[in-house]
Amino acid sequence: MLLAMFPSMPRRIFLRRSFGLLMAFQLSPLTTSRTWAQNDPEWTEPFPPFRIAGNLYYVGSKGLASYLVVTPEGNLLINSSLESSVPQIRASIEKLGFRFGDTKILLISHAHNDHDAGSATIKQLTGAKYMVMDADVPVVEDGGRSDFAYGRSASGRYKPTKVDRVLHDGDEVKLGGTVLVAHKTPGHTKGCTTWTLKVTDNGRSYDAVIVGSPNVNPGYRLGRNPSYPGIVADYEKTFRTLRSLHCDLFLGAHGSYFRLTEKYARWKNGDRTAFVDPQGYAGYVADREAAFQRELTKQKAR
């Protein structure tokens, strides 16, 4: 989430060799004085809904990514976003020609209010079954109060929502012939989830990866008195997991993770493979792991 939260911060260009190519990435500072309560205006800025590939569609805002997976037996929605995002998500789904009421399963990337505060409303409106990674379930069901970082802040809270299925690392979510795999990538939250699925488009099969978040937010403690026991080991597990995934379609919980606006411009101009970016995925994971290691070293030195 961190890159999307602070778009106005100065950035520098990081060059890295990957797959024999020299690539440039924009880096954001790992820490800043901006607080959780100061939402990025791009979180609520509308964005055109579109088909990414096959039965996978983008229905989020410019800053908060939501995804619709369409099947013959109903649809899956990933990320309910803010409570105020629900009408926007609904409008995007309907603009694509689908029924909001056909949402059968609701998933999230992690239990922060910018990704799950709208869940209670979506469940009420659609009757969707809500499925959440085990370690995030308590936070979802108490409306953010038990969150290790933001539980004491009213700005991080939202309507508590009952979870219908508790997920575990590696669990599959199946609907209408589509299978999504839940990869537990903890640290950012205890149950942060990266989703993978296979998408077929024009006779080709692609591995889609929707990154939960590998970012260390301002105020997270990695050194002395850690934010929660095992947080460092959890982040290390996350990076091992992310490195192990095969990625064709690079997506994530925020549009900034995978350069949504830039790639959408290419998509709009006819490049239907604009989001096929395995090198960008590898570079992003390497960048975020390096940022984590820098922050860990800095905190241990205090």
C-alpha cells in the first residue's frame, strides 16, 4: 500500500538488471510523516473499468484496485475498498455489462480499511460469501479494532463483517471453472493475501498474480519491541513466496504497484498484452525486499 499512499513524495530512479534487460523503477521512501488517516485522493478517483484478459476485469478506482472474475456460475470480487467505494465498484461492474447482484464470492488482499471497509455493504447488497485469510479474520470481524498497527485509531476502523469461510495458505477458491489460489504473504497485515489464477485469452494461458502488499508502513516496528511477534519472519516468508510465483499478468492491491495508468494507456491504444509484465513483477518484488532490508537494518541500529 505504501507507494499508493504517498504519490507526491520525491522519487529516484533505480536501475536493475533482470532477465538480461536493464529496467528502471521509481522508488518511494519507505517512511514518511504522512499518517494513515490522510487518504490519497486517488483512492476515490474514478477509473474506467476494463477487461484485463480473459474473464478478469478491473473495477477499482485509480488508486484502490478491485478485480472482477466472471464465471458462468456467478462472479468473484477481490477488494471491497472503502465503504464509499461500493457505489463506484457497482457502477464499474454494471458499465461492463454484468450484474452487481451476481457477485457470489468476496475476497480481499488484506484487512486494512482501504481494501475491506466496503465488505459489509457488499455482503448485504449481493449476499456474497466472504472469504478471508485466517490471521486477518479477527480484524475483519471486529472492524479493525484488533489491527496491530491501526486498532487504536478511529480512522482505521470500519463496519465489522462476518467471515463465511476462513482461508489458509494455499487454499483454493473455486467458482464456475475458475480457481484462485490464496497465498499467505504476511507482514503488512498478519493475513495479507496474494492471489493467483490462470487466465485464458486469445488461446493463450497466463498466470495472473495480484500482490497483497509487501510494504512496511510508517510506524511498523521491525527491530526492538516489534509490532507483533514474528513480523520479521513473516516479511521474509512473504518475499520467498513472491519470488517463487510465476507471473505473467502483474497486478496488485494498488494501481501504483503495477503502473496501472501507464499500462492502461497502452491497453486503450490497442495493446491487449499491456499488463503482461513478468520483468516488472520481478523488479517490483526485488525493490520491495531491498526496502524492507534497509528498514530492518536501520531499526536494528537504533
